[in-house]
Amino acid sequence: MSVLLWVVLPYVALTVFVLGHVWRYRYDKFGWTTRSSQLYESRLLRVGSPLFHFGILVVALGHVGGLVIPKSWTEAVGIGEGLYHLLAVVLGTIAGVATVGGLAILIYRRRTVGPVFTATTRNDKLMYAVLALTIALGLAATVLANITGGGYDYRTTVSPWFRSIFSFQPEPALMAGVPLLFQLHALSALVLFAIWPFTRLVHMLTAPVGYLTRPYIVYRSRDEGRPRRGWEPSR
């Protein structure tokens, strides 16, 4: 079971993540979008979307720092365990609350605004459910383990396991003694990565770089004279 959860499942999720994006980009370029619903409702969107996106950006950067950068590197530059723990708890909790709050507003908007709810697919509902579960488990692990539980140094277990996956030398034994909330958070994240290519989340991996080099769009006004009849050819 340990090998299945912490070796097989990660590689399956990563394989689906990579190949799924290749397939989606090749066969569904026009579907590579967030399917914006701003035209249907903008008041709640103006609050929930920035709150969620800024929060999730900080959360993502925190995960990169905690999982990718070894503990010995941060200690080498003078960031001890106490300072790192304080920054992780404070910034992680603030970012997590902002992300959960923003996501709650977005889900509330999708459920209560008629046109937005109508435009919501089953795919969207699955994505929101898995995303909300992953974020909630991560926030719960941070709050319970690091604030009420006296602290847990995941950089000695979860982080080396994470890096071992990408070095193709998996060490599932590192996850054996990890608290349950951290394990559930990692598993839910793997499920999220597996469904990622088939949801609106694909827009996070693109940027409108082409807009910087595209030619100007020229708008021409009609003649100022008499109004043109519908059957008259345009010039």
C-alpha cells in the first residue's frame, strides 16, 4: 500500500498531467480557456477572483520553497528552523485564509447566480470540489499541526519524498510516519494534478505573450453621410 500511494500514484498523476496537457493543447486549443463568466456577473467576481488568485500564488510559492528547496540550503543562508517555522505559519495561514475566502465567494457565485450556474459543467463542479478539498486539507494541516500541535517539520519527510519522485529514486518510507492530514493533503494534490489538464485550470500554464508582438487592430468608422441601408455593399 505504501508503494502504491507514494510511488505508483505520484507517477501516474504526473504522467497524466504532462500527457494530458499535450493532448489538450493538440486537440482542444479552442477549449484552452477559463470560459470566463464575467459578462454574467462581475460584482462578486471582482472580490473573489483577486482574493483567490493572490492567495493561491503565495501558497504555490510557499510550496515551492518548502518542497523543492532543501532544509540545508535555507539554513546555509541564515534562515534557521525557528524563523522558517514562523514565516511558514504566518504567511501560510494568511494566504490559506485568503484562498479559502476567495474560493468560497467564487463557489457561492456559481451556485447562486443563475446564468453562471447554468454555464457550470460537471467538469467544473469536480474541479471545484477537488480544489476546495486540497486547499482545506492544506490549511487544516498548517493550523492544527503547526499551531495547536506544537509544530511539525515536514521538510525532513514530505520534502525529501517529493524530491525523490523527480529524481526517480522514490523513497515511500519517508511518508510512513507523516501525520494523516499531511498525507491526505498530498493525496488530494495528486488527484488534482491528474484532473488538471481536463479542466479550466489549464489557463494557469499559459500567458498572453503573443499580445506583445501582434499587429494593431484597425477600426474604421462608417461614412459620416447618410446612413447605409442594409442591402448596400460596405466599402
